[in-house]
Amino acid sequence: MNQAIAKLYQQHLDGLRSYVDRALERCGFERLLIASGNPRMHFLDDQGPAFVSSPHFLHWLPLTQAPGSWIDYRPGTTPRLIFLQPRDYWHLTPQSPQGYWVDAFDIVTVDTVAAAQQIIGTLSDTTAIIGEPGSTSPLTSNNPEQLLNQLHWNRASKSAYEQLLMRAASRIGVAGHRAAASAFQSGASEFEIHLAFLTATRLSEVELPYPNIIGLNEHGAVLHYTGLERQAPTERRSFLIDAGGCYAGYASDITRTYASDPNGPFAELIADMERMQQELCTAVQPGGPYPDLHTKCHRQLGDILTKQQLVNCSGEAAYEQGITRSFFPHGLGHLLGLQVHDIGGHQAGPDGDKVEPPEQHPFLRLTRTLETDMVVTIEPGLYFIDQLLEPLAASPAGNDVNWERVEFFKPFGGIRIEDDVLCTQGAAVNLTREAWDAIAMV
């Protein structure tokens, strides 16, 4: 297994180096320095948030806990890792690099920032330095915009090695989701469900790709709800969980919604959303503009609103009047990878031109045309949010809404169903469902 991973990793690195070589030449650079990053401190404090390595650093190697380290690369040479391993009895010293990837690097271990600077040596105007401004001591990052655009564009396509890591992240996330669903069914509070998720994934809170969104009842209507109530509600109507796993820096992003009554109206509404979501997942094909999928989702959502008697008009009329936007305010999905919302979703090309989201859908994070080896999320939603429904009620379109039916569903909060989907030349590969089925058989 390690040999297979090593082979895929080497192919990944070879492809990355080839692309970076061309990008550096196009942008007029002869050397590339990439900072892993440094821990931050809270204002007026000696404590800070957990360290998160730069995604540019992790694109080259799976070293997630190496603060103060650097990748030093010149085209045509073996990439060098300047690995900071400080002598420190206050904190855990980073473990020396090991594993399937180390033979691909010239590794130099140092124990001080000054020693790292000495190894890096003199810099010229043709050195690109990528890192967070103000946190890349001893060097100042210049983050050339033209070069970053090239690198961000390339990150959207995932190598076979990256797809392997994302499959692992999917399995971790699904294990957590299964434990969370079981905890909900046993009567757990939001906080207890959260703990069940952590236990199953074997991840700490700081190792999650994003804070767990775990909402019971009305809390499902808060898109990024992270309140984690300690007490279980007296009446349990619904459960929405948006949570993912992480492996070697790569994320999964998974959402499920459950009804306490498996035979009630809310369960029927979830089933309709599930059927729509799965159809949209199969529509992930190369050459299709992602905004077209988003529009398709709104049209289908209009049909669901009509079927469920939430509106008194046709689904098409609900779409045309903008009613669907009041029930589904966010985008259908986004790129996924080393970041949960992977960068480059609005790029029109490698030079940085942008395709802005449609005016009616400003929160759409992905406007690119789908390409083979992209991994995207498909996450349609249907929510009952007063802040959005009140303006709708005051508009002419509000006359076509069945407000009595809306009031019935408000205590359930909302529905979101999300899978991570790999775009291929053939049928789309649903990484989430693939992991779900595999874990079900264990």
C-alpha cells in the first residue's frame, strides 16, 4: 500500500513541478519559496488559535504540523524542505519528516529561525515568496498576484494522489456522521452529538476542516449554526449536521438532515430534497458551467415547493418570481480540496480574470466550467428563515406562498443535503456516497 501511495505521490509532485516550472517562467521568476506559516497570538495575549499550515505548502507535501518551515524550489532541481525543529521543552517538538514522500525532497533540518534564514540565503528580485503577510519571518512574502492566479487555477484539478487523500477524508467524515445520527436518535443534545462526531472521527476540534454545524429543530435554519446547546430540547423534530473530515490537509464537506418522525411531512420533504440532490450530483460533467447547475437546482426546488404545497403557483412561476431564493439563499456548492471553500472558484482562466456570480445569486462560490478531476460540493437547501420570508411576504410574490404551510414547517428549521463529487470523463463519482456505502458494509 505504501508503495502505491508513493507512486501516486511522485506522479502528483512531478505534475505539480511541471506546472510550477511553466508558471514561474511565464511570470518571470527563477525561484519559489513557500512558507508553511507561523502560529498567531491573540491580541495582548500569549495564547492563540491552532496552527494551520498554508495550503500552498500542503500542495507539495503532507506535512500539516511544521510551523516555521519552508519549501525552496528552483526549476530543474530537487525541491528542498527547510524543516524547523526547534529545541523547545514548552511545546511538542515537530517529529522529523518520515513517510512515502521524504525521498522526493532534499530535507535540511534547522532548530532556529536564524538558521533557516541562513540556509535560504540571499534573495534576488526573481524570487517569489508565498506566505501570509506578517507571519513568514524571517522573510517578507511578496505573493506575486500573477503567479498566485496561476497556482490557484491549477489547484482546482485534483491528481490521483489528491483524490486518494480526499477519499480518506470522506471516510473519516462519514464515520463521524454515522455516529452523530445514532446520537441524535438516542436523544443526545447538540453538544453530545458533537462529541460523538469527534470520537468517531478521532479528530480534535482544531483538526476539523471547519467548525461542526449541528442544529436541532429551529437551529437548522441558521446556515452556519455552531451554538452546540448542552441541553437536549424537550421536543425533537429535526436534526441538521454539516461536518467533515480531514486527512493530510484535505477536507471532506458533508451535510445530512434527519426527521424525528420518519413518516411525517418533514421526512417527506427531506426525501424530495434527497432525490433532487442526487440528480444534481449525477449532472456533474466536464464542460458544464457550474452556474447552470445552480439554476437547475432553483427550478427543481420550485417544483418541490409546488408539490409540497408551500406555494400556490407552478414551480416555474416560483422560480421566475424569485420565491425559491427566499427558501434557498446560498450557492449550490464550491470547489473542495486543501480548503473547504477551495480558492479559484470565480476564476475565468489562469491569468486571474473573473466570472462573477449572477446578480440574483451573489453567494454562489463557483462560477467556473466543470473540468475533469475537479471535486465540487452539491448542497441544495430549503430553509424557513424569518429574515428572508418577511420581505417575501411583503412582496407581490408573497401572494403565491402558502403561509399556513410555511408556519407548519418553521419549527423544523431547514434542510441541507451535501455530497462531495468528483468530475470525470465518465459518470460523476460521489465520494461521499462511496464512503457511506463502504462504511455501511464494515
